[in-house]
Amino acid sequence: MTEQTADAVSDEHTGLWRGDAGELPDRTRRVLLRLVRGPYLSGAREAQLWAVLLTDEAVIRSRLADLFLELVIDRDNEFAFVRNAPSDEAPKAVRSEALTFLDTAMLLVLRQTLLSEEGRGRVIVGQTEVFEQLAVFRTPDRDEKDFASRVNSSWNKMQNKLRVLYAVGDDRAEISPVLRLLVDADQIRAITSEYHRIAREGGGESVAPSTDAEDETE
């Protein structure tokens, strides 16, 4: 935190409740809380918080670092999230979401779709289109109805928990550009390896390697 930024934040601060020992103004605390809650802050959907993040970035980075967290900001696509500090010596402040095999398969399909449409604006995908790409992974012990139910559960998780999909109409959704960064290259390699192993062995019930798509503080 620079001295100038710290002074500016301090000048704006008044206690928010009796006995409040915090030093940050209400607006900055709300951004910190939003980032820690995860999975990410979207400038397109939370414009006021995004503006505060950019204004108070230095102090927010400092406070997150005190918690062994690193702030990641994509200014072009307007989103930000936190991840564990890049140090083997630092404790893990956030834990990753454990995904089922179908969750993982869907995540990879969505990410590939997003990357293939790079530079073409918003990427909209149909539920039926995604489900068809996953049909090859229906194992002999699963009937069509049961498989469809499980894939539908994964679709809902992408929207309601991981928040990498935003509904734009009946059975259609926009893929969030944050998916590019939430799953990094190392995680993709690990997930893809497990993805192919399970596909070969027909173990649709296995749990895939966890990802940072949903970070929660411990």
C-alpha cells in the first residue's frame, strides 16, 4: 500500500459500528468481502464494486496478501478473483471445488467453446449442444434418463455455483470469459489426463481433480 493511498483510505474512514476496529471505508470492505466470497467479481454485473476495486487496488491487494491471497485482475474483460499465494511455504487460504467427471467434462467443453470463439464478442452456447458433446461419456450402466439428469445437474452447477454460465434464454447461456483464467494450464493438463482415464475405464462416477473455479475461504 502506498502512503498516499493509505492516507486517502484513512481520511474517508469512520467506524461502521460501535467498537469497529477496521481501518477501511465501507466501500473497500465490500469489495474485499466480495472477492473472498468468490468465485469472482464481474465489472459488467457489479459496476460499482468494480470501480472501487480499480480505485483502491493497492490497499485491497495489501489486505488480501495479509491473508495469503493473490488478486488476479483481467482489465480487458473486467473481472477479478483471488487465489492462493504462489508460494509453497504459504498456507492454503482457499480451497478448490471438487468436480464430478461430468462436471469436469462440461467445464472443458465450455472452455474449448470459449477459446474457439475468441475475439467474436459474447459466446452463447445451447444446453442441447453441450449435452450432445457429452453423450459419448454415457456408460453402459447408465440409462439415458439417468444420464440426462446428471448432465442437467452439472449444467445447473455451472450457472448457480461456479457461475461460468449466465442464462440468456430458454436452454441457452453466455459463457463467462473468466473461465479462461479460473482454470489454468496446469489444471487443464491434470483434468484432461483424468478425463481421458475415466473415459477409457467408464468410471463416470469418479471425482475429477479439483479446480479453482469456486474458491472458498477455509
